[in-house]
Amino acid sequence: MPLIRAVPFSLFTLASLFSVQALADDVQVAVAANFTAPLQAIAAAFEEDTGHHVVASPGATGQLYAQIKNGAPFEVFLSADDTTPARLDSEGATVKGSRFTYAIGTLALWSPTAGYVDANGQVLKANAYRHLSIANPKAAPYGLAATQVLAQLKLTEATRDKLVEGQNITQAFQFVQTGNAELGFVALSQVYKGGKITSGSAWVVPQGLYDPIRQDAVILEKGEHNATAKAFVDYLQGPKAAAIITSYGYALDATPD
């Protein structure tokens, strides 16, 4: 009887080992909505170079944080800020020492209509628009940056009744793209590729009008024993990923933590 029981147990154990090995070829990545397109390009290059696959889940940083805390199976987190990964670090939800700044974001005021947004953003002060789209400032760092710009320009009150708020930067962009708002604050990466604005018109907001959008990545505790998670994070810091990141209008961090 012990031998009979031992055979299926051994087969089950062997099957489990193969299953774990197969899963290790994937990495579950929670990614801030503004970085969705660059991540798709990086993931394609990563898969071509390593054979490993990135399973991406985009969303607002605040929402992704809540999902992580509620047990979502994410192994790597690409945030739109540096405070949320630092918070996860302090809560013991990450692999210590794995956090770094993978990109520095840029805010843009954008309209799909050519010539609508001038190069200095004076269209904001003209106040001739009905709706201005922003991301939720409580959940999305780009939304918070947008409110900081409005405050710096003393336009908070003037625009209060014109704001159309998306849950994340992707939805904020879609509100403008579909005509629900004439213009909106978006991530430059959503309208920029290869050194130029890809459609419509935009004002690249000067960095001095909002706090730097340092976007940090971190390996989460669920990715601690997944070699592919570590391989992906290493790749994200390599030259191929860097070329993709800058092609979307992001800056790279030159200051070590």
C-alpha cells in the first residue's frame, strides 16, 4: 500500500514542478496606465530576446496599489510615482533593494485638433473651452500634476466647473480623443513618438509647474522566487528598454537612490 500511494504522489509532485517551471516563463506586471504603450514595446523586445512573456495589467497607480494589497497576483509593479512603491516597501510587500526609477514622466496639454493648443499653453488662460480633461488626482500622479499646474497658473477656480475627470490617464486621454473634452492634460507618452507629437496639437508643460513625476518600479513579494521577474526588471534597466522609454518622451533617471 505505501508503494501504491507513493506513485501518484510522485507523479503529482513531478507535474507540479513542471507547472511551476512553465509559469516561471511569465511575469505578471502591474503597470501605470501612462506607460502601457512603452511597456508593450519593451515586452515585445524582452520576449524576442529571452523567450519570456510579460502579462501586463494597466491601471491607475492608486487602484493598482489597492489590488496589490488585496492579493492580486502581480509580481512586478511599474508605478506612475515613487511614493507608492516606497509605501509598499515600508509595508513589507516588496523584494527589498529592488526599487528603482525607470522613467521620469512629462505632462502635456493636448487636443486632437491641429493648432488648437498653442506652444505656450495660452489656450488655458483664454478660457474659451467647455471641458478640460484630467485624470483622477487622488489615484493618478498625472492627474495630481495637472492640478498643480492649474494652481501655479492661478486657474483652479476658473476651471473647476470645466473639469472632466477620468479614473486614470488613459481614460482622461480618451475623453479628449472622443470629443467629450476639447483638450486635456495627458502623459506626453500618449501623444509623442520618435521625437514628435503624433497627432493634433500639444503644449509640453514646463517641469517647473509640477512636482517631478518619478516613476518607480519594484519587484513585489509574489515575484521574489520568479527568476523571470528579476530578468524583466534587469531588462527594463538595459539599453534596449532605455531607447524605447526615451522614444516616448520620458527622461531617464541620472540620480542614483
